[in-house]
Amino acid sequence: MSNDTYARPEARGDISAQAIGDEVMLYDSDGEKIHVLNHSAHAIWKLCNGRNTLEDIRREMALQYPDSESGLTDDISLALTEFKRKGLLI
């Protein structure tokens, strides 16, 4: 994933989110699909506001998950790639 591809990732505004236990369900009414996110993927999702850069997201995730800082860049890249592949980002 190049940094240019997701310089300021932005979630589609028409995706609704609903907490279900420890996970969050995203509902894509356009594609009539449901996507289930774990806690860390949801944290990344919430930061995809079109204003945060990849570094902003990495920094915020490091604050939330200080014990996982070494693998955060890969985790964020994987999550953004999946969000994009599933059509959840603008």
C-alpha cells in the first residue's frame, strides 16, 4: 500500500455502525452488506475522517494500544486495504 493511496482515508458517510458486544457491525446499505470489526479495526475506522493522515492514525493507535506499537503500521495498512477493497472508503 502506498502512502499516497491512503494519505487521508475517509469512510463513506452512508455506512452505519452498531456495537454488538466487543465488536462493531458496519452496514453498507448501498451494497446491502454487513461487515464486522473487532475493537482495533473499529478504532482505525473511526479515525478515517478524511482529515487524519496515516501518521495521525498511527500516533492515535499507539496511544490506544501502547503494547502493540511495533506492528501498528502493518495492522493499519491491512485494515485500510480491507476497507478499500470492500468499498467502505471514499
